[in-house]
Amino acid sequence: MDDPERVRKLVEGHLEISRRAAAMIYPRVRGYLEFEELVSLANAGLTEAASRFDPSRGASFATFAWYRVHGSILDGLRRATNLPRRTWAKLVALRAASDYLENRGEREAAATRGGAAAPDGAAALTAIRDAMSAIRTMYVTSLESLREDQGFDPGGETPAIVERLDTGRLGARLREAIERLPERERELVKKHYWEGKNLLEAGAELGISKSWASRLHAQAVERLRAIVDG
């Protein structure tokens, strides 16, 4: 069992993470929740992160906690509010991006512990470019989930990140690509984007752990990136 005093000190020493995460999301949901409500959701995630943190895995607590704080806010929003569809699409993509980047960070930390050099120079720029491409893929997927599931047409509302894409043609290609994913990746993508479930919930429904769901999600995103970037 975790040492309560250790957990308390970690939380108290990192409360600014909660406020920063809340400040990042608040402009998207202003008018639906108060800022301090987001901070409260974030603090719940911070406490969970403190109770689960294992320093031997290589990541700093601030990095480890950041993703869980974001996830806690977004899970709270999903349960507590009735957000506009486009706003919800952005938040689904943000949650997916956080999950993806957390998994990527864990893979890179494991590689470094195994003796691989940390990326720098051109390798670091390539990693950033690949991550940004993956995030765009997740946002397009979240928009497509609304189009297919709720008849939402993003025409006229499409943000700059996809404004130059033929979203109708891309959506058809993306749906086809999702159907070609391995079965578990396909079901995970649908639960994560279409149903808005987090990876812990989606993984539980598929009978797999959260860490395995995280790996499957990252694999699926990397398969779909070629469709969005093509």
C-alpha cells in the first residue's frame, strides 16, 4: 500500500500541474463549468498519479502526473456535462493524444534504460513531427466518429488543422482503414472515439489491461496516420 505521507507530499508539491492543466482546457469549456471545478477534477487525477507513481520506471513525477491529470479532467467532463459536438470532438482527440504521448514517452524511457541514446537534433525533430501527425490523425478520427455516429457535418466548422483536407473523401478512407485494423485495435478505436471511453474502460470491456490497451491504441494510430497523411 502507498505511504499516505509520500502521496500527500507529492500532491502538495505539484498542485500547479492541476492548475496548468485546467487552464489549458478551460477555454474550450467556458460556459459549462467553472475553472475551479476543472481544478478539482485535476486534483483527483493528481492524487491518483501520486498513489501509482513508481520512480524506478524512469519518468519524473511531473511527466507521469501530467497525463493522468489531463485524463481525470476529461473523464469528469464526459460524465458531468453536455458539451457541443465539436467541442467534444476536440476533447476526445485531446484525451487520445495524451494517451498516445504517454505511451510514446514510456517506450522512449524504456529504450533509454536499455542503452539507447536519447533522441537529439534531427531525430528529435522527426519525433516531434511524427507526434504532431499522430495528433492530427486522432482529431480527424474524432470528427469522423461524430459524422458517422450522429450525422455531424464539420463543413464550415473545420479547424485549421484539417481545413485543407477533403474531409468527406478522407472520412471514407479512414472508415475503410479502421475496418481493416486487427480486430482488437478496431474495437478499441471505436470504444475510445465513438463511445468516448478512456483506455482503462475500453480495455476492461475487451478483457485487457490499461497498459495493453495503450499499446494497441498507439499501434492503431500509427497505422491510420498513413491514411491521414497520404
